[in-house]
Amino acid sequence: MDQKKEHIIEIGKELFIEKGYRNTSMQDIAEACNISKATLYKIFQSKEDFSLMVICYMVEQMLCNVERLMESSTNSQIQMLKNCISERMDQFSKRMRFMDEFIFAQSSDQREKYLIYINKINLDIFALFQQIIIRAFDLKDEILASELTLTLNGLLKEISYITWSGQLHLDQNAAVDYITDSLQATMEKRKGKHAFLTQEVIQKAKDAYKGDLEALKPIFIKKMLMHGLKETLTNYEKTGDENKLLEAEHLLEKLKNINKQFKEIL
């Protein structure tokens, strides 16, 4: 992502968090970025597209930070788990609130489309924390790890609800200890018991979202390619650099291939 886009997304993220989705307009974002609304719409085609980009950006930041903690941790595996939970808790309430506001502001047709994408994001988070739990507790049972990940998600959402709705402040370290202890206690109780989650159920959920997301990918990729093509041609017009024409040809070829997939979806 180029610096200009990242700068706009960062400012948009702060405005959405401060004012809420419905109370933040593209005009507000443009003014905060010191650009015109027309320029903003050249980069992002709609408020919905921009908001989805903000959601992806927020989640990607968190996932990258968690993955760095996994790779660089020199502490015990349990401390690694605590560090990762702590990182995920940072701005958790704000991410969840913004996602909910965004989804419920859409029409029923649009809501279904965007929910597919957000559910896939949640599955990616689930899969990463499942692996973290496997490492932390040295588990061989992936199904038990899935159940513990489900427990983790539930605890995070409940803590988020309490702190957000009541505007309460909790000691994050104490909360992380509580969550970790709860996971360890649940693990000991669940060992050897009949799993309510099965590999078949988990795989079916993954396949369902994967299929829908794969169908949506050409739509999102097409938008990105069109943005790239416009920027490349604009750069050529300004600089006369013929290399930009070669880039444009390459992007156009990709766009043709994506259009074939796009027509198959429709």
C-alpha cells in the first residue's frame, strides 16, 4: 500500500472510531486529509469500499503484530500466548464496534455481501489464534484447540461489551491473566471428552466462506486494478514516461483476465 493511501486510511480510521460510521462522511475524511472529496473518490470509489479497506487495515495491523510476537518471543510459550492476547485486546472494542456499525448500516443485500468478507477475516483470526493456543499448551488435538479458541473469542467479546457499554476501565494485564487461566482450566476439563466441534463442522465452515470469498475476489481485484490503471495513465500524462505505458498494458491484460472471471460470477 502506498503512503498516501495509508495516510488517508489512518485518518479515516481515527474519524470512524471517534465519530462512528454513520456520523462520518467522505467529506469529513477529505477535509481531515486536506484533499478534495473528488480526489478521495478517485482513490476509493465509495464510502463502503473505503470502510472495508479500513477494517482490513485494522485487522491486518493486529495480525502482523501478533505474528511478530510469535516469531520473536524469547519467553515461555504461555507468556507468548498472553502477549498475543494482549495485542489482540488493544483496540478490540473499537474494531468490533466499527465492524458492527458498518454492517448494520448497509442494506440487506449489501450486508450479506460484506458479511462474507468480514466472516473470512474472522476465520483468519480464528486460525491464527488456534495455532497460538496449540503452541502455548503443546496440544496435539486440533479440535480441542478450536474449542479453546472459541472460548477465547467469547471471553474477549464479553469483556469488550462490559468495558465499552459501561465505559469502564479494566486492568488489561489482569484481564489477560484471567483469560489465560480460563483457557487452561477449560483445557483440563475438556481433555478426553466428546468434542462438540468436529473436524467436519470446522471444514464445512471454512469451505462455505472460502467459496463465497473466492467468488467475491474478482470484484475486489477488479476495483484495485482499475485504480492502478488510472493512476498509471495519469502518471504517464504528467511525466511522459513510456515505462508507464508498459505498466498500463500489463494492468490492462490482468483486468481482461479478471473480467472473464467476473462474467462467470454474474
